[in-house]
Amino acid sequence: MHCDFLRSILQPLTERTEGDQMGSSIESLPQKRALLHEGKAKKVYTTDRDDLFIQEFKDSATAFDGTKKGTIAGKGSVNCRVSAKLFKYLQKWGVKTHFVDLLNANEMTILPVKIIPVEVVVRNIAAGSLVKRLGFEEGRRFPLPIIEFYFKNDSLHDPLMNDDHIRAMELATAAELAFLRREALNVNDALTEFFGNAGIDLVDFKLEFGRRPDGSIILADEISPDTCRLWDRKTGKKLDKDRFRFDLGDVEQAYAEILERTGAADESKR
Ligand code: AIR
Ligand code: ASP
């Protein structure tokens, strides 16, 4: 990919589209208050408004349980804009998400939720830990999507868990688990179609959900090349974090390509 092109789409939105951010003159932008949580790739802040948090996307990357560390230039802004694009698409599809608005290329306003410490993974094609654990041949397409749950717990190294574990730990009720499965499959249908239209196979992905004060559960976190495996349909080229995990090269280019091909490069407003 040409370098100027790369630079232009990786450049922060604020530098490119002055006066084209959210924040009309009527409503002022929410201001960051306390840092509520800092993860490996994101920070979440409270704001001067009770009903909004700000989620900031970082360029830092980790893999293999934090043992591999690095920086992917422009990743924060790609993941923020791609997530915004996909959350908006999912909302049209009827999926409730925490996304409210894009503030700038690296930050979005979100609804406050309490994250349920269960990572919901959906797989359409064999890759990653599934290949390692069960010996599937990488690239094998499943007749039906596979759903897996992982306990989001760093000290335990995010172990695989089943419905009974989740209920025993009181992380979710039976009805909530049924909802998580249904919603994950619904998201899979929507995103498979979305990426398919861009000539990309959605191999697998990870979702996180959160609880609202009223007890309802909505989709949270991010949906990006950090959390999805995305393969070019024609060439099979990996366009996701596996390029970083396995030192495949062209890492920044792959993220930039996903930004472009999803149409997320133009993301600025609701
Ligand atoms: N994932 C899991 N934990 C963190 C992330 N981002 C995502 C991976 C991959 C899917 O979940 O990015 O898309 C399955 O990962 P794995 O390693 O279990 O094969
Ligand atoms: N679990 C995440 C990944 O592999 C990050 C990490 O392991 O540090 O993408």
C-alpha cells in the first residue's frame, strides 16, 4: 500500500476534519473525569455526565497472556473507528450496544455498564486455540458456528469454561446465558454479512457484554482486528492481530486495510 495513503488514514481524525466532530454548538462535549479502568488496549473514564463513560483506544498490543508486548502504530484509531462503524451497523440490526458516539479518532462515548467477566467467542472457521486444543485443520469451515465461553481472569489465564461453570460462579443466570448465545449468533450473522460484502471472511471473534443499572445486558468492549480473525476471501491473507501475534509482518498495513475496506475511515458522526 502506498505510504501517503497509509499516513492519511492513520492520521488522527482531529487533524483531518476540523469542525467535523460530534459536539454541536448546542451540546458541549463530555469531559473526562476519573480513569475507571485501564486494560491492555483501552482505557475507560468516567465523565462529567452520569450517563456516559469515555472509552479510549491505545496503540499498545499484547498477546499470549501479556507475555508478548508491542505497539502497533495507528491501531487505537483504527480499532476505535472500526468498532464505531460495526456497533452502528449492529444497532441497525437490532443489537443493543454500549456505543453512543465517536468523540474523535481514538475515543468514543459509551453507556456505563458492568462488564460480565465472560468472553464469548464465536467461530465459523477453525483457527487459533481451537486448532491447538482439538486438532482441527486450520481453515476448516464449520457447518454451524461454535460458541465458547472463557473466564475473563488474567491470573487464571482466561480459561475455557462451560454454562455450568458460569452458573455455579453466578456470573449469569440460565436465561442470561441463553440471551448471550442468541445475541452472539445474531452478531455473527450480521458481521458475517458485513465483512462478506467487503470480501472478507469472518473466521472467529470475541465479544464482551455488560449489565446496565436496570439489569439489562448489552454488547460492550470493542469489535476490531484485535478481537476478530479476518481473512481476505480471495488470497486468504490474515488481516488481524495474528500478524502481530505471529510476527507475520505488514501489521499496520493490515489494520489500515480493514479500516478502509469496512468504510470506517470516514467515521466521524452518529
Ligand atoms: N480473542 C480472544 N481473547 C482475546 C481476543 N481478542 C479473540 C481472538 C480470536 C478469537 O477471540 O482475537 O478472534 C478466538 O481466539 P483464540 O485465541 O481462542 O483462537
Ligand atoms: N488475550 C489477548 C490476545 O491474545 C491479549 C493477551 O493475551 O495479552 O489477543
